[in-house]
Amino acid sequence: MQAKKKVTIDGRHGEGGGQILRTALTLSSICQVPLYIHHIRGNRKKPGLRPQHLIAIHSLTTITKAKVQGATIDSHELIFEPGQIHEGNYSFHIGTAGSTCLVLQATLPVLLLGKTPSQIQITGGTHVPWSPSFHYLKTVFLPVLQTMGGNVSVAIDKWGWYPKGGGTIRAVIKNTKDLKAIHLFNRGKSRNLDILSAVSNLPLNIAERQRDQSVKRLEHLGLNPTISIENAPSSGQGTVLFLNAQFEGGGGGFTSLGKKGKTAEDVANEACDECIKFVHSKGVIDIHLADQLVLYMALARGRSTLITERITEHLLTNMWVIEQFLPLAFDIEKETGKIEVDGIGLKSSFTAEAQRTQIT
């Protein structure tokens, strides 16, 4: 496999998982620079491409009319040669409980920088392990993106749980001229706590027990929660507790999913443990939000700052991938969780050639 003037990424670097592939594909598409990635997911027990990674490749191939080699199950290397971004209405079907939100995460920055608005529908898992849930995306991530100038709305038609999947999310993505820097370094006072407890095709009292346990566990924080219980439409069975802790200048989301043999109280305790840990930390935003924001910080105009509860290997790896494509370097203080970067100020109105000139 060979491609000219390409960016080469070692999929074993750092955390060595699927996020390396998604971030690299996104930046390859935005920068219109060919990508060669080898040893894909090299640090995983079962390395190589899985179905959820193939749909991310397929979606960006469709959006950029890319030429691709190596996009097969279990493939350990890939060449991705993107063309220009094509806005429009897209529909992608994962076919498993692979995360719809991770596919949207890969395509969203690309379509934001298009010339006209786009719509995208994705079918798969909406509340599944090892990925942000739909409600995290909607209530934690997108409000911050909006402050940067990214106008995106999302909706859920059907919930998808592991292992059946079959959930459907929709997004309307309005193009942005450019992205503004963010300054998330002062959490401020607590505003409110939203508790969502939901089940699909299971007794509603499971959701009620999750709610009761979470209220009991979080009572000492004095956060005065707003509580929702939902019997969610789905073709499968599942249960979730989602906590959204909002502060004046930051916040975090914490998700726990049910599974066979896991009590409703255990589900609640898992999310509550993470929420309590965050509230007692000095972090302004949670670790997962930091993961999702660093790419936008790099593309934004001006110097962005965030303080997260801790610097994870996943976050360090994601920043490393970004630095392979863009002429910048993140300033990282591991002790304080502080990350700063001078963004390149990429504009959607640039021609492909102007983008390449700025980025190289």
C-alpha cells in the first residue's frame, strides 16, 4: 500500500484503539490529505477493523468521495484518499450495536466545515458500552460545541442497546464559517443535576429503583436534581442511568448501562461513583468531554483552554493524532489537567487548495 504525500499513523501508538482511526479519518477528510494507517487498533485484544469502524470509513468515503484500500473486516492497514467535502442528506446503517454516536463523532466536524447544511441518519447502538450515549451527546457535548459556533441539533427515533442495536439517531448540521476558541478553566457554582433513568422492554420499576438509588447516593451533594423516567422505544432490551451535572462554567455527564446479573442499584452506583468523583475533583469538564473537544479546539480560531479531571492515555493519544495533521502542539499540564492550544482557525469557505496551503 502506497499513497503520495500522505500522513502515516501507527495504530499501536499510546492507547492504540479505534479513536486513533476515527480522528485520523476526520482530519484526513478536513485537510484533504491522504492517510495511511497501519496496525489498526494494535493494542486491542482483537486488533484490526470491526463493523463499527467500517461504517465510519464508509460514511467519510461517501461524504468525501474518497478512494480507499483495506476497508475490510480484520484489516490491519488502510489507505484513505479523500476528495472534497460533499454536503447533503446521508443515511448510514451499522448493522450491529456499534455506536451511532461514534460514527457521528467522526463525520460531524467534516460536515460542519461544508458549504451548506447537511442531515445525517445513523442506525445502530445509541446506548452501548465504551462510547458516549445519545443523551451525553445531546446534553453535554453539543451545548459546548454551540458556544464555539457549531450549530447541530440531534434527535432519537428509536433506542439501540447491545447486542441488538437497531436504534436510530438523526442530526441536522448547519455549516459554520469558523469555530471560536473555548475557555473552560473555571467551573463556578453548581447549577443543576439532571437524572435520566430509562428502560426498554423491561419492568419500569427497574428504572424507578435506579432513580431511587441515585437520589439517595447524591443527596449529600445538595444538587437539587431534575428527574426523568422513560420507557424507551426499542427492538431490544436495555436499561440506563444518565447523570448530567451542570455548573456555571463546565460540567460532566455520567452513564451506566444495565446488563444481565447487574442490579438496578449497581447501575445507579456506577454512574453515581463517577459523578461524585468529578464533583470532588478540580476538573471543569469530565474526561470524555475533553476527549471530544480537543479536535475542535485545534480547528478553532484563537487559544483554547480546558481543565479536565485527569489526563488519560486516551486523551493524550487523541492529541498526538491531531498533531500529526495540523501545525500545532498542545500544552499539557498533567498535574492540573489543563490543556491549551492555539487553534489554526480553519474556515469552511476555504478552497481545498487554500486548506492544504495553511495546514502544510
